[in-house]
Amino acid sequence: MDKEQILNRERVLREGKALIRVIHSGIAQKIEFLVVREKVPGGEIPFLKTHKPVNAQELLNVANSLKLPVISPTGKFFPRKMGMKDFLGM
């Protein structure tokens, strides 16, 4: 993998989107996730959002690898041992 292809949280937040490889129904796909900010009491939280339904385990993997919460039609997923309060003000 080239250095340019490696995703990190700061780059994703700066660019406002990310093309992430996930496995859905046994097929590897690249799905675009957009950064959206959701207002909550106490501030805003950045979420990676996709409109495509993806397996919950894959979304947890995305959240854990980038350390960002994810929203999809399947639900909201947060990185392990992190909650909304950890992302306030990002």
C-alpha cells in the first residue's frame, strides 16, 4: 500500500470524505464515507456516514481503525471503549 493510500483520522477529517474497502455479502467493495457533523448537547461530533447498508461488524472495524464514529442505515457505531463525549469538539 502506498503512503498516500493509508488513511488516518486527521486526513479524513480534513478532506471530508474517505474511500474505504469493506467486505459486504462476501464481496470486497470500496464505499465512500462522508464526514458529517451532528449537533449534540455540548457541541458537535464528526461521523463517517454512508447511505449503503453494510454489515455491522465491518462498520465496527472501520470505526476502530480510524477511531471515528460511523453512521449507516445499519446504525451508529463507535470505536471500542469510546463514546460520544470522546469526540466533542473535534
